[in-house]
Amino acid sequence: MTQEQKLQVKEALVRYISSFETQAEAAASLQGISTAVISQVKNEQWHLVSNKLWLLIARQVGFYCGEWHAADTSASLLLRILFADAQHYTMSYGITMSSGLGKTFTAKQYKREHVNVLYIQCNATHNRRSFMHMMMETAGLPPTDLIPDMINSFTAAIAAKEEPLVIIDDAHLLKDRVLQLLVALTNTLTGTVGVVIMGNEELRHRIMEGVLTLKTGYERLYNALGKRFVALSGLSPRDVEVVCRANDLHDEATIAEITAACNGSLHGLPRPMPHNRPMDIAA
């Protein structure tokens, strides 16, 4: 990692820490990073920090080490508008979008550039307790044994921040009981905290099923979301071109080849090469 990249990681870390009451809380939310390491990075005592720790910090505070440059695709522009709207006006949004449109990249970038933003990545392995433990740890709070106590502690701590935003990514992966817990948690936050829940079309179907079958809390959540989900689908050739050009690839023929090969997903784009060299075209 270069000195310039280390400086950018430091700046991203400082922004990350500013979302917490204390540096100790921030350290508690970062896996494998102590308060001492945070102090060394902030005070630019970089000779004491191993490259492994630099990469560990970078990944968790949303810095991408220069691998990808952000591009103003149609999806990323709309997502940033919705994130900002939710954060500044305590709005709640449900977003459904197909895979490969850059929602996770955009969400992490928004978190890196703004204070008091919590980003939660869901997965299918969570049960109710492990999900709340993750929420607490992300907020720099100590997990407890009782789920209601954790919900109360989490909502109180987040609501106390200035213009907080909670982004829940890949919510469609959650098991039914965990999704029900997320519904209850979101309803508690609604009106005092900006909330964005993202997933694929399955998420919308499951929320609507909860509304139609009168599951507790689902209708209230659906009302908070404006009785609709914002749907983003499809990656246009212009979007692919914008990403290529933002990452220093300008050859028209190569861009056309990448556009044809990526199959409508940013996941199919080749990774950019270092030092502004052209990207390798995916097989």
C-alpha cells in the first residue's frame, strides 16, 4: 500500500470514528483492530502498523485501495439521492434491484464519505441473536443476552446521533424469523432515523406477503416505505461505458467488447489494473 493510499485510509478511518461516541466504541466495531492501532494510524505512526492491518482497516471502513473508481451510473446516482434523502429527512426506503448494479459498492462508498452512517450486510447464516450481535458490534455497542434489550440499546444509540442513516443490504437473504426481527427494528427506528432496506425482488414479495397475511409489523413497515419499493433493474451500455472510462479505459472497441461480455452485470467487468494500465478483458 502506498503512502497516498495510507493517507486516504487514515481519512476514511477518521470519518468512520466520528460516527461513534468514543474511539473505544469505534475499535469495538472493527474486527481485529485495537484502539492502539487506531491511534497509530491517526498519529501517522505508520511504521508500527503492518500491511495486513492496513488492508484490514481499509476493507472495514469502506476504502477500496484504488482498485475501482466510482462511476456515475444510473443506479449509483439514484442510490446516492435516496441515501441522502433518507439521512437528511429521516425517510425510510425499500429498494429492490438485480445483482450486479453496484448497490453494495455505492452503499459502502456513501458510508465512507458521510458520518453517522451504519452499513449492515445481511447473510443467510444469521439467526435472531447473531443478527442483533452484528448490529450492536457495528454500532460499537456491547452485545447482551436479551434481544429486546439489544433492540432498545441499538435504537437509543443510533437515534441520539445527528442525522443517522442505517443501510441494510441484501435483506432478502435473511431467514423469516430474522426478517421479522428486522421489520420490528425498522419500525422502532422509523421517524427518528433514516433507514434504507435493499434486496432483490424476493424481498418485496416477502414484505408484501407479510402485509397480506397480517403478520405483525409488516403493514406499518410498508406504510413507512411509502407503500412501494423503488425498483432498479438493468445495466445499460452507457452505464458500462461510464464505469470503464472512470477506471481509465477509453478504447472504444475494448469498451464495446466488455459491454457485450459483461451480460448486464458489473460483476462481469474485468478488474482494473494498477498504475492506470488498461483493464484485462474477462474471459
